[in-house]
Amino acid sequence: MPAAASSEDLYVPQSAMVIVAHPDDIEYVCAGTLALWARGGARLSYVLCTSGEAGIEDPGAGREQAMAIREAEQRRAAEIVGAEEVIFLREPDGLLEPSLALRRKLVREIRRFRPEVLICGDPTVVWLGPTLINHADHRAAASAALDAAWPAAGQPGLFRELELDGLRAHRPRRLYITGWVQPGADLRVDVTATLEVKAAALRAHTSQVDGDPLPFLQQWAAANAAGTEAKYAEIFRVVQFMSDEEWERTRGARG
């Protein structure tokens, strides 16, 4: 089992982008790590494929009202963590598809923000236990994000119209794959110092969270940290798209 990265040896990228399906997805799976990175000076961008409007169960709330509620909650949560921006693509909640059109939108955001690290979910995770199946939107967002990250965002020959808009090809240095279940995890980040921040960010989603989420987050993060010296951890599978040497060598060319 991989050891947890402590605060002393924590890798902090200059910038990171997270692509998920819904408001509150980030807060559950990786807000502790993002809060650590923000404390270290990283620029953070959140990209939400939908606005989570189907998650408002009030029958009297229309689609526009539901979108406004959930987007406002996500912005408050991002502010608590320290994210620089929140982008809503406003694809239909509950009906998300990993389409070519969505891939193009994500490539645009990746080339615009030019993140050192990209975080997304795992599209292969379906079963989450005896009582839960991974949401189809989660799988669709993860699939589209992976296809955007590799190879589309880094290939100048794809989506040439973006080049005409000044959005040059960009390949992230690393991809972090996260989720409720990550059996292939090779990195566990010690989030003991930021678990309270993660809980505060999740509490910002008042339309979704009933009661205090901290005990649940503690239980989950403690399980992720099992076998390490950390009290609480978040887990990731890491793909290194560029070696450290290549990343440093091409720093000036990336702009």
C-alpha cells in the first residue's frame, strides 16, 4: 500500500484544474488536497459539466432557480477552499453524455487555464458497494475529461479552431484520478490539516447536505489513510504525462 504524502513532502503544483459532473462532487473527493495546494500558492480552477439542477427536490423550484441555488453553493464552497475560478458548462444534469461537443468544451478550458495538474474521476467505476451505483453523470464527465486531457488538449492538430482563438495545445504535467472508490490508487495525500476546510466547503451545499458531514468525512478519510502514518487521507491514481525534466525544459514554450 502506498504511503501518504505528508505536509513536509507534499507536491504542490503551480496550477490545477478539476473537472466533475455536479456541484459538491469536488468537496466529497478532493477538496482536502485542493485546500493544501491553495495554501501552498496553487491556482485552482473548478469546471462543472452541469449545474446540478436535477438535485433540487423541491417541486416548486424551476430549472433556472435550481441552477442558481446550486451554482451559488458551489461558488461559496470554492471560496472556502481557495479556488480562483468556477466554470459551469451547463450541460443537462442527469443526462450528461461524453460527447465530442463536451470534449471540445473541456479542451477549450484546459488550453485556456493551462493547468499543471488535471483532476477527474474514473469512468470505469460503476459499483460503489452493495447499495450504491456510481452516477452515470460522474462516469460521463470522467470519460470526457480523460479524452480531453489525453490526447486532445495537447495535440495542435485537433480542434484547430481553438488555435485560431489563441488557445494553443497544452498537455498537463500530471493527471490525478479520484473518486469514491479508487482500487488502483498509488498516492494518498495526508489531508489531516485540511479536513475541517473540506467539511466547511461541503456544508456550503446547503440544499444537499443534511446535518454535519464531518463525522462521515472523518470515517472515509481514516479508511483512506489506513496503513499510513496519516490520520486522514485522500486517494488518487496518478498518470505522469510529462517527466519532471520535460516539464522544466518546456516551461517557457508553454507560456
